[in-house]
Amino acid sequence: MFEAVIFDMDGVIIDSKEHVEKFWLQKLEQYNIDPPTENRELKFHGRPARPTVNDLFAELPEETREKIITECAEYDASVTNYKMISGAESFIKECFDADIRIGLVTSALPGKVNRMLEGLSFPSPFEVMVTADQVTNGKPDPECYLKAADKLNINPKKIVVFEDSIAGVKAAAGAGATVVGVNDNHLAQPLLAAGANKIIQDFTSAAVQHKDGEIFVVPNKHEDRNRLLLQTHR
């Protein structure tokens, strides 16, 4: 039996992929650095700004890299409204209404998280939130998920995580959680290889089901065999 559900933010709750890639591509062009031709998903998504900058801009002086990190945080916080991933908001609300314990673990900083929370049609459902500034080692290191589990006082093996990136899946799986990958079909195999147990494209078919006094989280209601039994805190 699982005791909590944790959501990543970018690519799971908010659709920020183009926004994220636009920033990194603009900065690479600004400093005359060729964009990566391989592993772009891994290099651009799922990690905090600092390791991303240190990877993409390794040849630049530290002072310049720090400037890019600051600009990234300002860029993220400047967006007034993020588009939600299909079905994410209603699924999170279903979990909240069922008294399922919910957490947020993200490689973003608090400013961007606040923008996401402002876009919800209900108060923050997250019992705990772990942001990039709270960890020493970002994804794919499991530190962020272990910290969230510690805050919830739950064994990581009793947590279901929804993640969209290879780095994020590795982090959650490395912590011992059961991971549902959220991304397009072309990334299904890389996410499964990284440790995901199942892949969904979005939350349009996800549901919380009540049966015989028990509550189940169902990533895809058309595949009933993948129901995950959740303990609530009522």
C-alpha cells in the first residue's frame, strides 16, 4: 500500500518545455556555443539550473555562468501564466479531495513554483514542497526525493512519483519510489530504462477510484490492472 503521491512540476503539472528550451537555446546562441545534438532531453530538462549551466556552458568563466543562473531564475519568474498539462489540475484535485497526501519535488526555484500555484483553481494541495534551493545535489541524484520522503515521514518505497524527465525518473527511482513517467511516446523507452514503471502521455485518463472502502490512484483508467492502492490520512 502506498502512502503519498509526489509530483514533479515542469512537464508534469505545467507545460513549460518550449519555454525552457527557448531560454537555453537563446543563451547558447548569445555565447556562440553550438546546441547539443544528442541527449537534448537530458541536458535541457529535469535538472536544476546550476548543473545545466555548468554542463552547457562549461567553457565560460564562473562569473558568466553565475550570471546565466540568475537570468534563468528571473526568466522563469517573469512568466505570468503557465499552461497546465492536460488533466493534471483535475487529477491533483481528485487526490487532494480523497485526502491523499501530496508533495511537490521540482528542479525549479520558489518563484516559478509560486507562478504555478497562482494558476491553480484551488489552494495549494502540497503538504511538502522541495525546490532546487533546498538540495545540494539536484536530479538525477535522489536527494530531493529522499528529502521529501523525510518531510512526509514516509518510506520512499511507499510513494508514487509522477516524473517527465530522464533525470527526474532516475532521481525518484534511485530513492526507491514507484515512478510513473509522463511524456510523449517517443520518450517511453528512455524513461522506462531510467526506472519508470509505467508511462502516460498526460493525465486525461488518470483517476482516483473508490472501491470497497479503498482508494486507488489509476494512471490510466483504461488499464485497470495498474491501479495503485493508496492509504489516506482521514
